[in-house]
Amino acid sequence: MAAALLVSGCHKEPKGQILAIVNGEEISLQELNAELQGTRIPDSVDRDKLRKQVLQRLIDRKLIVQKAREQGLDKTPEYVTQQRRLEENLLVTMLGQKIASTVPMPDDRDITQYIADNPTQFASRQRLLLDQIQFAAPKDPKQLLTLRDAHTLEALATGIQKLGLGMSRGKGVIDTGRLDPALVKVINQLPPGEPFVLPSNGQYVASVIVGRDATPTPTPIARQAAAEMVRRKELVAESKAQVARARTSAEIQYQPGYEPDKSAIKASQAKKTAK
């Protein structure tokens, strides 16, 4: 009778917060809600039906994970390394969210100043109409230096052919509102017809401006976007400050040959001080 009671007491049933049990492993309502978190659910969708579908996906995942564990994959060095990486990335994300909750939205003065300092993103925003050449990256990036004296797209095409790189011609458009203002400033200072080269998905794109369309950002949208950009900048600054403070009190030991370049560190610190 004692044995029967023991077996009965160990038997789990899906009830309350437990939605399903897969080979003894529970799936909770919290897990289901976490799976749905961040998902945009249209009003027309049957939410009960959706939750049941997501629960089935969770069950399938549990079964696959159980199969992987049966094969000992969770004991391999590769798994341990990836698990640590995922855990660290999750903690970094959660800390970032905590920092974000402490950084308030900027005031009107900061928003107005940001809009004034970055006209190419707002009042002077443009669509740049481009003639372009897309070409493969050379094995040795130093070969690109041979193209620096090409001041027209045709001259650049000739230089690319001499390097034996595949290329294609076409048209393109760049929205200055989506570019770094410092880069837009450099592009705007180029002489008419002067090409500029930017990396793109492992290749390069050489462009020449052939037209400009004014597309100023409407004031309400501009102020909202500027507020987000200023706040994002403050978030990055606070995150970097926390890392810097942590480094000052941390004990870091390096294997010989893996120490950081001291000259690079000094240059970085000098740059921060200058700012």
C-alpha cells in the first residue's frame, strides 16, 4: 500500500499553471506567454486557437530537445560553449532593458538641438539618385587603394576591370535620413561627378550622384524620431560608462600573447578625453 501511495504521489497532472506534461517535463502558462511575447496578433485571430497551436509547437520542441539529450548532445563542449554564450547574451539584453528603464526621454531643448545639428535627417533630408557599380571585394583590401585616383565612374570601372573583379552597373537611391550625418557631410562635399565607395553585404558599391529629391521630414515625425535618437545615444553612453566602471574594479588576467595592445588602449582613452 505504501508503494502504491508513493507511485500515486509522484504522478503529475497538467492543471493550474501547468498546461501540458511531455514525458514528465512540464510546460507552464508562463512558458506559453513568453513564446507569444512580442508577437503581433491581429484582432481577427482566434486567440484560444492560437495558444493551442503555440502549445503544440512547444511540445514538439520539448520532444526534439529530449531526443537530443538522449544522444548526449547536452554534454558536448560545443553545447556548453553555446549555452554560456546564449546565457551571457540574455543577461546583456536584460541589463540593457534595465538601463533603458532608468534613462528618461529627452526634453524639448535637447530634441530641438538634435534636429538643428542634423539637418540631413530632417529639414534638409534628400533622396540621392545614383549611377552605381557594384563589384566584388578583392582578396587583398589594399588593392582598393589603386582606385583612389579614379574621379569618374568610368575611370573607376576601368580600374575594377584591371583588378579582375566582377562588377555590374545599375541605378540606386540613398535616403540621407538613414545615413550617418558625418558620412552625408563628406558625400555632399565631393565635386560633381566624383564617385564614392561604400561596403555592401560583403561587396562594394561605387556611386555617383545624378539627382537629388528634397524629402523633408514632417515636424511631428521629426521630433519623435529625434527624441528616440537622443535617448538611444544616452543609452549607449550609459552602457559604455557601466562597462568602463566595471573594468576599473575588475581583475583581468591574460594568457601571454593575448594581452590588449597598450598603444591602442591609450589612443582610445585619449580620444575619450578629447570628447
